[in-house]
Amino acid sequence: AGVVYDLGEHYSVYASYSTIFKPQGQRDEQGKALDPLEGRSYEMGLKAEFLDGRFNASAALFQLDQDNFAQPTGGKTPDGQDAYRALMGVRTKGYELEMSGQLAEGWQVQGGFSHKIARQAGAKVTTLEPENQFSLHSSYRLRGDWKGLTLGGGARWQDSTFGEISNPATGAQVVHRTQPYWLLDAMARYEFNDRLSATLNVNNLLDK
């Protein structure tokens, strides 16, 4: 369920509520599949459009209340896959900022930032997922003799992650933390005509 209210020509606010029921493929250390993820989702935010609708931006706050939340245990299933436990009463809060559209003729931009933290009884839940993520990509279609060529690129960043993993040498569970990192992407596309085009995408350009 949701509601939207227009604040004027360019802005609107919205609020939504939904229930969650999602079967899960994760299994525990005995090899048993976790029960479906269940819960409730709340979201409210602001949307805006500019340049005659060619450019859009949004900001949102959200909260998820979930049962049977899959958390890595650091152990393994009987067949050697990563094992999970089901947590009850996990609350995830966060916000998202997004923008996308055409800033000028031939120039497209898309970007966003998100922040979220999962907690159970006030304590952080280890999820092996970053709390903060950022991305910004842009492309430009050339004009004149090169009007069929579009060049683009972008950057992605994520915060550090932490969680329990199993030490392969001892079998003991240890806390593993990764460092924040950036990834760079590039693309090129050439349109020969309305029916034929060729595209080259290079993700993680610097092989990080």
C-alpha cells in the first residue's frame, strides 16, 4: 500500500508499506534450508524532476522489520557451502539518494548513495554487506562525424564489510573484515544504423 502527494510542478512526497514473504536458498550447518524471510517494510521519501522531466532525483528513508534473517555463521553445510543461521527480530534502517537523466543533449548521468544498518536487540548484525555504497556513471554521445559513438565511464565504491568466516586450516570461526574499495568501469557503443550497434563494456577497469 502507498500514497503519493504532489507538492507542486517538480516535487512529490510518498509513503509506502508492504509485507515481506520470501523463500530462501540459504541452509544451516546441518544442511536444512532456512524458513522463508518474513516481515514488514516501511518507506517514505521525496521525488523531484527537472529539465522538463529529463532529469530525476529522489531521497528515501526506509525500515525493514524481519524474521528468519539469514546471517552467515562462518561454518559450512555438509556439502561444503557457506552456512547461515536464521535471526528473529532484525531491524534494518537506512536511506537512499538517487539521480538519473539527461543533463544536456547527448549527456546521460546516473548515480546514487545508500546507507543501511541491520540490528538485533540494539546490536549490529554481521551481514557481509557494506553499510555504505556509492556509484556514479556517465555517458556522452558524440556529434558530427562521430555522432554514432557513445563513450562512458563510472565509479563504484563500497564501505568495509565484516562477518564470521571459517578458518580453513583450523576450522575455527574468526571475524573477517574487508577494506573499503573503488571500482572503475568504462564503455563504448557505436550505432551503425537504427538496426545495428556494437557495445564494449569493461567492468573493474583496474582489476581491483
